[in-house]
Amino acid sequence: MPLTTFNVDLIGPVFAIQTDESLDYMQSLVSRLRDRMAVIKTSAKVSDPLKLSILLCITLMDELVRERAKAGGDKAS
């Protein structure tokens, strides 16, 4: 698939990335990130975009490590 430009608007500033994924797929990823960010914003009572982004990254990394451990890959610490 050829590279296309996709605009990302999650926490304020909009920026463009190039991807070989479909527009629908990229939109679904961003939508899921927005949903997760809304949950974190509510549960952690954090509104600062940078802090929200960091908490989102930590949450997603935790999920990834645990899933890989379940699959027999990386060990969760």
C-alpha cells in the first residue's frame, strides 16, 4: 500500500504522519486512543494533555507487556 498522510488530533496540536495503513484503520486507532484517554482523564482526574499522554502510554505499555507474557513472550515484571 502506498504511503499516505494522516492528520492526528489527540491532545491539542494537530500533526501529520505518513503511513501505509488505511485511513479507516488509522481513524479507528485514534478513536480508541481518545476513548482510553477519556477514561484516564475521568478516573485519574487529570486534564493536563502531557500528563494524560504519559498515563495513556504507561497504561498501554502495561497492557502490552501483560499480553505478551500471557502469550509466552516477554515476562511481566
